[in-house]
Amino acid sequence: MSSSEKLLSSIPKALYFDDEDRFFILDQTKLPTDEVIEEQKSVEQVYDSIYQLKVRGAPAIGIAGAYGLVISLKNSLDLDLEDFLQLVYKNAEYLNSSRPTAVNLSWALNKLSKIASEYPKDGTTKELYKILRDEAVAIHNGDIKTCRQIGEFGSELIKEGNGVLTLCNAGALATGGIGTALAPMYVAWSKGKRFKAYSSETRPLLQGARITCWELNKFGVDTTMIADSVSSYLMKLGRVDMIVVGADRVANNGDTANKIGTSSLAINAKFYGVPLYIACPYSTIDTNSKSGADIVVEERGKEELIYIKGQQIAPKDIKVFNPAFDVTDSSLIAGFITEKGIIRPPYNFSKS
Ligand code: MRU
């Protein structure tokens, strides 16, 4: 194994599924201070882990949804096939309702439900279970490969000495592999290219501070954290050569839902002439959404703004608007870094 491969294989994992069909996640709400692995034992627990962001990031919640469905079925192999199918559909629908914006969740669950619906009616429950489990594993393995390809294509964009800014966490912990937005950084760094990474803290839940800084620091990438409000000044100072972020759902015309704050970053980047790239797998592209207007943006509870780690920072009865994502207009996006290469405007994904 080359030293670059060795380094890349040391990147932490968001989740895994073992030979005894047990499903584990790294509880990301506890980072960066505690690394707690939690076994997922029921469909309700997986729903809560996704809702509470113990497991998060579009590709990772797709994989978690698939494994969550599998573990919810493994103790029901005595059911007759029709009842088993009803359980598959019911649990898939339930898991799919945990978070609305990232399309990867419904993409993975619909894939499994479709396989179940097309399974021969004279087959056995046990065989169908095995097929669904193997498909969940295949979705996970596919994502590992995809992240790596995104990393290879995206690393070509990073030049020696560049400043690369990211928001939220689209790293290994947001996927099954080495990440989407962070994958180009990992691959470039592992091959000896030296650059400066900037991680925007990402209020309110601080995925940039807690998770991206943790991941990049652990890997040895030269990383500087900034408050979200600093990004436009950083660009004015000429310290940012490119921005790379992930995506939760990309509409057919390239409008992109990603972590709240992405759209402001993109507007500022346009002003300062800094290219903003979206790194995402094809499974994040939703050709059924014609434009950003079709994307449902998740709104989360007011406690996320009123408290930081249990400490109250605003009046309890203040009104709060807390969208988890925003939609960046496709005209602000320099390109999409995907497993098939870098896609440049004009965007029309149903044709690519
Ligand atoms: O609310 P989160 O932490 O799940 O939001 C995650 C993001 O916005 C990521 O950028 C996106 O899911 C891409 S992850 C490869």
C-alpha cells in the first residue's frame, strides 16, 4: 500500500455494518470531545439518530436509512412474505420522514422498497431479507468508491499554496467514505500538495467547528477555523482561492440545497471572483426537482439557537427562524465535482 493510500485509509468512519448484521454509528453530537460508538438496535433509534444528527450528512443518512431498514427487519423473518413486505414499506416510510431535505435518504429507501416490491410472490422472507441486506451493503460500498472518485477529480482543482474554504461538514463523517467536499483536500494532501484549509464554524450546530476541524486536524491538513461572519473578509484579504461545499439536494437546473449559509457564501464569492464548487455524488441530484423552488427546506427547533451546549444565550420566549439549509442559485456555482468528473454550466442533469 502506498503512503498516500495508507493515510487515506486512516480517515474515521461515520458508520459500519458487521458480519452479524449489526449496525453501528459514531455519535457525532459528542464530537470533538468524545468518540462514542453506538449500536443501532431499532427503527425508532435509527430515526432518532438521524433526526438528532448523531448521524448526518446527505450520503451518510442515505446509508443509515438503508441499514436502519435492514436491522428493523432482521427479527421478523418468521413473517409470511406479504406481512414482511408491509413491514418493509412501513419502516421505509417512517425512516424517510426523519429529515426531508437530503434526497439520498429517500433515494436509498426507495431503492430497497422497489427491490422488495419486485421480489417474486412465491419467494421466501429470508431470501428477500438477504437481498435487501446485500443491497444496503452495496449502497455503502458504492459511496466509498464514489467519494474517492470525487476526491481524485476535485484534487486537480487545488493548487499548491491555495486557500480552500468549506462550510459545515461534507467530510468522511457525512458519507460512507472519505467525504465529498473534503475528499479533494484529503487526496491532494495525501499526495503531498500543501494548501490552507479554512473551516467555517457553521452555526447553529457547529458542524464546521466540531466535525470538519476535528477530521482535517486529525489528518494533518493545515486548518484554520473561522466564525461564519468572517468568510467575506477572508475573501477580501485574498486568502481564499476556492470554496468547496457539499449538497443535500441538487435540482435539475443546478440550484443546490446545502447547509444554511451556503447561499451567502456563494453570493460573496461571486463578488470577490472566488469559484464555489459543489462536491456531490449523482445520488444527491434530484432530476424530479426542476429548480430550487421544488426543494423542501427543513426547519428545526428554536432550542438550537437559544441554547449552546445547554447554556441559554437568548430569551427563552424569543421567536426563532431556524432553517437547516438554504438553496444556492445555480448561476453562482462554478462546477459540480462528481464521481463522473467536473460538470460545468449550463446545468441540465437529466441530460448528463
Ligand atoms: O444538517 P447536516 O449536518 O446533516 O447538514 C449537512 C450538510 O449540509 C452537508 O453539506 C451535506 O449533507 C453534504 S454531506 C456530504
